[in-house]
Amino acid sequence: MFKKRNLWLVPFLFLSLVLAGCGGGTETSSEGDSSSDNGGSNDGKTYNLKAGHSLPENHPYQLALVELAEKVEERTEGQVKIEVFPLSQLGAERELTEALTLGTADLSISSTAPIANFYPQIGIVDLPFLFESREHAFNVLDGEVGQELLAGLEDVGIVGVEWGENGFRHITNSTHPITKPEDLKGVKIRTQENPIHLDAFTALGAQPTPMAWNEALTALQQGVVDAQENPIVVADTYKLHDANQKYMTLTGHLFSPAVLMFSKTVWDSFPADIQEILLEEGKAAMQLERELSVKADEDSLQIVKDNGIEVIEEVDVAPFREAIQSVYEKYEGEFGKDKIEAILNTK
């Protein structure tokens, strides 16, 4: 029910609207209910948020964010609305993560490698051959180590809500089958902008070339790089068979965790009851994202094969692990040998 306002309040309310429009994705409503049956905020504000990610509209990131938007709008009775922007429309992952730290973006889902540029501690989960399975990975991420990493994001101006995933990463290339580390010698491979990834592929004898994904497709098509490494669903979604990629090796060299994140500046602008709803629905949405990622991997592997990419499924990863031991030694000082061993030993 709307309350009548005195005429002298009109200029003040108009000014409030203008100022709110300059903020990080929130709008102030000039009128609002004084109470709410669902325990919602009665501060009279509405919040129009933009959620960004780098992948297509059929990717689990998108589907999870759409689910989040629907549930949040429903539970807040329209007080919080989230518009979802796929395909790096709000910026590539690194750019969008930086915007979150500055308070100039609202929320996103991102893989961890770009986040490490601003929050180096999260880079521990990007160590190659760290996780043996999805179950192992989420036992770690949902446990003490993973929750400490989420909490630490606040130090750089980000609120980490929940872990998701983008699957295990595998290598595709345009030149020859890769079955052992020696096969990577001299191969120009696109990687994420992450020092651990660069060090790992350098140790394997490749020539890593970091670039944003929205630049990588052109580089693959034009032969600027020979190879790339990504989850299977990316090879399918982006039709890498049309980008000169003829071979896929299921190395599973990296598990790619993802994080649902809010700008802390934006998060702190919400009343406590809205924060609670966003937290609950954010966690639920990322559980859905995990389930969708498993199914997407299964479906995409068959599609990749059907489109003529030769898939090397049986890979002895022991020589690869041995070849990158120098990477572990290099980062033990940064992440802590005990913490790395705790992850490796988690059951």
C-alpha cells in the first residue's frame, strides 16, 4: 500500500532518485510498502542488478544466473531484479572481476584463474593435477580450505557466495595427437591469463599464449595459436572443430572451479534480509550449476566426436605430473606446502 507524501518531500525524493541512479546497480523507489509478508526490506528501495559472465546462453553459468534471478525476484516480490549478460557483454572475466573489486559491476560467475590476478591466494586451486575427481574437488571447496578462500575474497572487495565449476580442462590442437609431455614441445597454446597456467605449460615444453577467450577463437582460426585448453563443453559450444581443432586429449590437467561473486560495495548496500535471500538462492543456483556441468560434459563429449575431432581418452597422466613438479615447488612458498598437501590428501 502506498503512503501519501507531503509536497515538500518531492524535490528531496527526486534528488534521491538521481543519486541512486549513479550507484553500482541499485535504484531507489520513491514509494514503497511499509511492511512485507515475506520479511523483505521495508526501506522503499528497489535493486536492479546486472550479472555478467563470459560464456554462451546455453552454458550452465547462464542457466544458473537465470534461475537465481527468477528466485530472487519472486522472494523479494520484485524488489530485487537481476538482468543476465552472457558472452562477455559486460567484459571478459578479468575485466569483470576488476570491476567487482572497484564497485563498478554488480555480480558475476567467473573461473578462478582470472580472479587470481586480484586475489592470488585463490590460485592454489589452479595447480595442475591437484584434483583427482569432481568429488575430491568439492570435498575441498565445500570444506575448510574452500570456505577460507571464499571468505578471503572480501579483502579485495568481493563477496564470494558459492563455488560452482566449469569442468575438467583438456587440450585440443590442430596438428597432432598429444599422448605424452614431449608431444607438447613447441606447441603454441592459448591459456588463461594466469601465471600458474603459464608456468605449467612452459614446464611441459609448450609455448603458452595468454589471452581472453573472446580473442582466442580468432587466434585459433587464423593459426596464431595451435592449441587451447578448456572443458569439453567449451569445445562443443564454440564449435572448435571449425577453428582448426582436430585432436582432443582428455588430460584433465586442471579442474576449473567457478565462483559466484558480488561486489562488496554493492553487497553492503543491501539490507540484511535481502543479503540472506541472495546468499540462500545463490548457493542453490550454484548447486544447480554443478549438476548442469556434469550433464553438459557428457553430452558435449559425444557431440565433439560426432563433429570429427579425434578424442584421445586413455591418457597416462603420471609423466605429465612428473614434468610439472617444478611448478609445485615454485608455489609452495606462496600457498603453503601444508595446505597443498591437505588438498591432495582430502578424501
